[in-house]
Amino acid sequence: MRVAFLGMGRMGSAMAQHVLTGGHELVVWNRTRGKAADLLAAGATEADSPAAAARDADAVVLMLRGPDDAREVLLGESGVTAGPGAADGALVINATTVDPDTARSLAAEVAAHGLRYVDAPVAGSVQPATDGTLRVLVGAAEADYADAEPLLGLWGAPDGVRRVGDVGAASALKLVINLTLGVAISGVGEALRLAADVGVDRTEAMDALATGPFGWTLAQKRPMLEAQDYTPVAFSLDLLAKDLGLCVGATTAELPATAAALAVAHAAIAAGHADDDYASLAGFLAFEGNPNSH
């Protein structure tokens, strides 16, 4: 299979490696060249535009920042649908986190070019992407899912690739999941801030939180919070803020906890944490400007 992989960020690069190890032909593209050196050394080729990467491809995978990027890469002047393009009936597998309306709109627009759209965001971060153990949420027609599943299984866990409905359903579920990340990490930060302000030892507070509702989040991020060092980055704060914004924008219902987490994320980004791991949101709440936290 000839696969075009568009987006060579931390996640995209890790996922694309599995295409090569799976024995497929791989063509990569990234807006900023030079991020695919390891893949090129392993046998991939690099294209100078999404259209060039997609030419004659059987599948085109997108792993980009958000809805605007996905639309541009698919439908822009040098996008996938420009020029000769992918093979007729090729799969467009969008692993980018977008809102469900965008997923459905993109599906309709690429269908007009003879392409099949598979809504396939992933749950997990860089290490599961490297290990090939991501959860892959899939929204697609059943036939398209069947055709895409072998490729999705290259970066998905053996039991982690699941069709959750038609196009848009997977993007909707991904927003639900990422909402919980934002609310939980802000909750951890607020709990640690309260602990410091009322005189609870930080270690005692973390030990107690580890057994409660925030236990999973704290287990993932405790070393970063203890060191107040938010590297290496599994999922950056600016991407979490983008996703929380998509959550708020996807519904007419009020999401007060999500809106509050988004506001704190913006404040932490303004304080210099945009490119840090999203654990920095909790650290910002708990420690920065808090005279009782040290």
C-alpha cells in the first residue's frame, strides 16, 4: 500500500514509523521540512506539498494541529484534492482532533473528489504512539472502516481500534475524552493549591489524591509536579487549550468547569507554558504566585 502521512509532529512521526515497519510505501509531508529525518533514513520519501504526497496514494493520513490545518491540507491550493491527487476511492484517514461538524464537512468535500473519509482521532500520547498501543476511535461507514482497520492497527493497540459510529462520532468522543483531561488536571492543581494554603504537606496531599478521583491523572503527572519540570512533553498545554476550546464551541450547553479550565490554560500559556506538557496547568495553579507552595 502507498501511504501519504501528513504532519510530522511528535505524534505523527511516531505513528508514521509503523507504516514503514508494516511493510508499506511511505511518503511524508510537513509544513516545516526537516522533521522526518529518521523516517527518510528508514526508507520514506518526502514530498514538497500535500498534493504531491497524496499523488497515487491508497491512503492519506493526517495528524495535524486542528480543524483549520486539516481543511487547508485537504482542500487548499496545494492540498490533497489539488492536482492529480490520490487514487480514486483512496482513504483519507484524519487522526487530527477536530470538532464533529468539521469532520462531517470534510467528509462531504473529499467525497466530491472521489475519496473516502475516515474520522480516526487517537487517545494516548507519544509513548503509546511509539509503542503502537494507541486507542483509535473511528467514525466511518462500515465498509470504509473495514478497509482502514489494517492500517489503523499499525499504531493502535491490538484491542484498541474501535468503530464508534459514522463520520463525526469519533471526533465527538475524542472531545469528550479530552474535556476530562483538562478538568482533571485543573482539579489536581486546585487541590494542591488548597493543600498548601491550609498547611497540608505536599507529599501527604499527593498521597491522598492518588487514592481518589484524580488518582489516574496524578499517577501520570506526579513526577513532573514534584520536580516542577514539565518535560518531556507527552501532550502540550497549547494543544489541550485548543481542544478545550473545541469542546466549548461544539455545544450550546454551558460547560462551566471546562470553560474555567480553558481560562486557566490561557493564563498558563501567557505565563510561558504553551510548549510545556499539560501538567503545567496544574503546576501553574498550585505553585506559581503561591507563597505557601514551597
